[in-house]
Amino acid sequence: MHKDCLKMTELLNKLYDLEILKGDYVYIGSDIKAKSIEEAIAIMKIVYDSDIDEESEIIHFEEKTIQ
């Protein structure tokens, strides 16, 4: 693959849909704009005020690339 094309694909942002289980609750994030799944989870941790932690389980995620 051409190196300029590689750089372009690295810069593309993505949208994530996440469902995270913690105890009896499912936390849902839709269309989270992030560069990686890790960044999307970090954003959800901020939004849900640290209710999401190491014991939480990702039960669903979907990644969509936006151009």
C-alpha cells in the first residue's frame, strides 16, 4: 500500500457503539467519535463518572469508519 494512503487511513476517525455491563446495569454509548476502541472506552468512563472500571465487561461494540 502506498505510504500516503497508509497515513490517510491512520488519521481517519471512527464512530463506536458500545454496551458495557457493570453489575446489573448496561451503559450504552452511541456514535462515540474516537481514534480507537480504547479512546472510546475512556470517553465513556468520563461520561459515566467512573461507574465503568476494570470489572466492567464489554458486551457489544461496533466500529464504523468515517471519511
